[in-house]
Amino acid sequence: MNARRATDTHRWKAFILVLTLPPPLALLFFYLRFSVDFPYLDQWEFVLFLQRYHETGLSFADFWAQHNEHRLIFPRLIMLGLALLSGWDIRCELAMNYALGCAVFLCLAQYIRVMQIEAITRAPAIIWPTLSLFCFSMSQWQNWFLGWQLQEYLNVLAVLVALYAVTVYPLGARGQIAGILAAIVATYSFGNGIFVWPISMILLGIRTRDREPGARVWLVTWSVAGLGALASYLYGFEVPPHHPGMEASIGSVFAYPGYFFAFVGQPVWNFNVSGAILAGILGTALWFVLVFELLRRDHRALRTRLLLLGLGLYSLGSALITAYARAGYGLEQAMSPRYVTMAQLLWVACLIGIAMRSAAPGQKLLRAASGLILVAGSLSYLYGAYRWTERYHAYAPVRDVLLTGDDETMIRRIYPEPGVVLERREILRNLRYSIFRDEEVSQ
């Protein structure tokens, strides 16, 4: 009897594994079949960075310099290293995106594992393929497609490590120092990373109220580190003159909240703005109810539950600051696929929160909500896959133009200013980088 039960358990685990693997395998297929190896959009700005490295050398100021509102110290270090190792084969950056995406999935999987070990609840097995679907979702296709966007995956991974340190991990020196270092990486990988500091202080403040040993000391330590990080980030900071800011949307009462909720709702509804706004409102409300209930009804393993609060707060904070900087562009801009990576943390928190309550009685409504999120997320996944292939077929022919031609109409598909591309193309040719990296061999 026990042998049969063990066999059934192994078969069930194998079945769940089969359901979990398709999203990362499909993403790998898309990389092999639908990726380009030449610069696109913001990557053309990196050409000058590479030129300075070879001609005059780089200083700290080059890494510190703003790109829009962001200070990309750590992404620039990674991209420079990959460029030197590969002759700036963009596909190496795409491989890094994939690796960082896998690390995000594993970090969240470890959280679920700890949640179950601490006997909060036994999450239903469907949580694993669901988590895989969202972590590897094609709805964030622009981030997968563009190597430059490794900054967002690095940011989210660092945020997860930092939040894990102040919630799940014991309050010892090793874990908290690692968390502070991760928060610094998050801050200097993407501008939204600034939010990891106040969120971490809130979470540690809750643990302080719960009278955990060491919580107060680490709350003070994180506060000092956070103030230092914020002060250094703002030193010499300049608001990009070409960005409209919130003042551009003041004339419309709906513009800012509409942008905010479209940003939040896009991971599960990326077809139109109205649907994304509605999804954002419902998702935010669901997350609030779930977190409030999980923190109120039972103080067992409070620190483990706190991570769900942190994940949602980071998504909402990212929506707030992005809406401030971009709402003036219009609501459609909130539907940019590059925002999904940060916004979907709230939806992941909702799904894990529902899983935590799955064993409680009378949870049919929450299970129905989980099913709707899963269906909507799947449809958004498929639409994102379609958008990726569509863009690939539009961009792929530009490669031949970059090698031998100057068709400005074609070049505008990958950058709005053809003259800039033609000028920087010659820099790449001289450096033997990107699609010109093998020219020296052929001559």
C-alpha cells in the first residue's frame, strides 16, 4: 500500500513538473528562433560608452551618469563585461536576461518552499506551473527581446533578495548585510529600486512590533543605509528635460490614476487600456484584502507572510513613480511590456496568498479569482508571444541595412533617429563589435 502511494506521489510530482516546464522552454525556443543580434533602441546609447572604454578609458562618472531617471551602475558593469567577452554579441545579454528570469523564479519557489516547511499551509501543487507562467510570461516580451532590459530583471531579483532578508530570513548579520547589499544593487540597477528601502523599513518595523530579537537594531541599520543610498542617488540628479512629468497630466483628473491602474493591471490584461485599468483596480483590492487577512488572522510565521506585503508594495510603488514620470505621455504608454516585470509581483503575491488560504473553509470565491487570474494571464502570455514574433519579423530585415545600406525608413524601425544609427554604426565597425565582430576575420 505504501509503495503504491509512493508511486502515485512520484507520478503526481512528475505531472506537475511537466506543467511547470513549458513556459521556460517556450521562452528558450523564442530566443533561439526569434532574436536579433544587433542594437535596438536604448542600446545605441551604449555604443558611445563602449567607444569611451577603448579610446580614453572609463571613469566612475561614466557608470554613475543618468540614463533617463536611472543610474545603471550594475547593468553597465554587466553589459560591459559581456561586450568585452563576446565582441558585443547582443545574444549574450539575452542569455543573461534568461538567467536572471530563472533566478527570479527560483527565489520565489524558495519562498513557497519555506512557507510550506513552516507549516503555514500546504500550497496546492498548481502553484508551481502558475508561478512559472507568470515569471516566464511572454507578456513582458520587450524585456526578454531587448538585452538592455537586463536592468529590470537584475532590479527585481535584487529586490526579492532584499525583501527575503527582512521577512523570511532570520535577523542575523549575514542575512541583513546581504539584504542591504542587494538593496544597493536594486537601487543602482533601475530607478524604482529606491522603493526597496522604505518598504524594507516598513517590514522591519512590523517585525519590531512583534518583538523579534534584533529587529530594532536592523531597522536602524537599514534606515541609515537607505538614507545614504537616497542621498547619493539624488546627488547631482537632473530631471530629464524630454520627459513630461506629472504636471503634464494635471489637466485630466483621470490621467494619473488611470495610468497607475493600467500599469498594475497589464500583466493579466494587455489587450487594451480599459481592461488593464479594471484589472489593476480589482488586483489591487484583492491583494489588499488577502494581505490584511493573512496578517490579521494568525501571527504564526508572521515574517513569512510579510513578503507578500513587500511584493505588492513594490509593484504599487513602481506604478506610482512611473506614473509620475510618464503619465503625461498618455494612458497607452502605461501598456508598455517593459513594465510587466515589476507590476506582476503584485499578481504573484495574490496567487501565493490565495494558495496560503486554500485549505481554509469557504474559499470558493478566492479559488474562482485564482482561476480568472490564471486564464487572463495565459491569454496575455499568448498575446505577448504574438507581439514578439510580429516585432521580430519587422526588425530582422534591418540587419542587412545596417551591414551595407542606409535606408532611413528601415532604420527607424529600430531607432527614431537614423542619422545617429548611421554615425554609431561606423563606431561599431571600427571596434569590430556587434554584427561587425567577424569582419576582421573575413578581410
